[in-house]
Amino acid sequence: MALSQVGLERLNTATTDKLGIRKNKIINGGMTVSQRQTSTTNSSAFVVDRFKAEITQMDELVQTLEQSSDAPDGFGKSIKITTTTPESSIASNEQFRIQTKLEGQDFQDLAYGTSAAKTITISFYVKASVTGTFGFTVYRDESTDRVITAPYTISSADTWEKKTITIPGDTAGAAITNDNSERFRLMWGLAAGANFNTASPSWGNYSSANLLGGHVTNTLVTTNNATWQLSGVQLEVGSVATDFEHRSFAEELALCQRYYFRFTTSVSGTHVAMGHQMTSSAAKIVLPFPTSMRTRPTAVETTGTASDYSVARTSTHEVCNVVPTFAGASKEVANVNTNQTQASLSTGIAVVLRANTTAFFLGFSAEL
């Protein structure tokens, strides 16, 4: 007896799993990696790596975004959003979403723009204190942008529910550009004003009107202490949602570090990276990345407090009088310049960048 299409897909998936071939195109779908922070009150920000909150125009909303240990069975972490200052109502030009962006070179197997364009399936676990229909959008960034909306419903409050969304291949749009730029984006709508809420249930050309089409106004952002959570995000080829592909923390971290890496330390006085004195009071430090980044970083993120940084030679160290500044980078290594309070280090000598406190960090981004 011939196998059905679903049966063939399950067989192919089982074979793929045994061979160790990766099926999940999402990075950090289990929300395990959080290099920047584990909580923030800034609504437009990363909390866990590769998943960012984006907000437009909301003039009242304040929320806590956090990496939470409240997660569905089989998972350890989730994104959790809690409304602490609600909107009184959703205006037509207001919207709020969680999104993850993906590179075009990782989607060449989908054969979009041809008659062989493949179906994909997105599955995830979601939990909210409010029920209702929430927007979900797949967006393609090309010369002519494309979009499809596929809203889902949360049926039971405060209960983890698994959602599965199947998206047909885009046969009419252009091929997915084979590069390291953003060409695919998944968006979970949390609020959508009328300007962003036109449904696009099949692939079509993008406009801002169909950014979060199908999202039904609910009370998540208009109710104090309302919550919404997300975990277990998987995107795979085919029409079947298979079991979530758990990667080791080390592997997930390395994948995230392609897009963002932060030098940190849990012990003050730790030596971080080598460099040399350019003058008696200024040094250049060389910071190798643990993996090649997606593209060359163009800035450095710091604590904003100069006294968190110092430069040392043997047992002597000098505290910086400004935070380190960006001096250049490739995809493999970055340079920062430091200035020290004293001027006792000789020009040309080798020095080491030292974490003067545990608040020390230097962050580099190659995000899409």
C-alpha cells in the first residue's frame, strides 16, 4: 500500500533525525540563550537572543519583557511579556509584535518563485492570561516584499497550548535571495491597530496594512498585569509539525553568537583580552570573537560607566576614565580603544583589558 504524503514526510523526518540533519530553521526557539539581559522594561528590545519586541506609536504602554522559567513540558525557558501600564485603547497607528529574522542563504531549499516551492510548517507553544485571536505573519524581504498572514487562537487562559501553522510555498514571488541578509521574518502580533490589520491569507505583495492581518483586538495591552508567553518555536519544511528539535545549549549559543556576542565576566579583576599601549595613557585592545559573525560589527556596546574597565600590566592596573570606544572590526575580531586615568604605562608595551567590576561588558552586534 502506498504511503500518504503525510506518512512520507514523517518517514523522511525520522530518517533526518537519525542522520543528525538539522530540521529546525529557527535559532534559539527554546528561548535558552539570553546574552544581553534576562529582563527589561523597554518594549522594543531583545530579551532572549534572536527574538525581539517591536513597538510602534504606543504612548501609554509599559511592559516587562523577561526570559522566564515558566515553560511548557519538555522546555526550560520562555519569553514572557507582562503589561504593567496598559494602553487605554489601541489607536489605528499602534502595533506591537515579537519577531525573529532569518537569512536568505538558509532558505534556498524552499525553491520559492518556482512551481516546486515547498510548504513549510511553523509550530510553537503559547500561553496567555487573555484569550482570543492573535496575529501571525510570515514576511519576505525582497525587491518586491511578500507577506502571508495566519492568525491563531488562544482558547484557554493561563494554559500552554501548541499551535501549528502550515504555509504554502510562494510560487508567484521572486526566488529567495541567496545572501546573508534578512529574507524571512516570523512575527507574532500582540496588538494591531486598523492601519496594520488587513488579512492576507495567501501570499501577496506586502503593504503595512497587512503587517499583522487577522489580529482580533484583545485585552493583552489594555489590561494591567496581562501576560503572554512563547516557547518551542520550530520552522521546518513540509506540512507536518514534528517534535521540537532540541539542540545543546553550547550549540544554540554558538548559533546566536553569529549575530551578537558580549564579552562579560562574573568575577571582578578578570583579564579579558590583550592589547598594547599606543601612548602612555591610551591602549588598543584586540578582542577575538568565538565564531565568525554574520557581518562586520560597526559599534561596541558598553555599560556606560568608565570605572567598570581598567588596563593592567602584571599586578598594576589603571582604571579607565572613559568607556572603551570602537576602533574597528572584521567578522572574526574587534578592536577597542581605552583611555586610563593615570599615564604610567609605557608606549608600545603589552597590556591586558581588565574587568574592574562584574558590570563590565563589551557587546558586538551583527543582527539582521
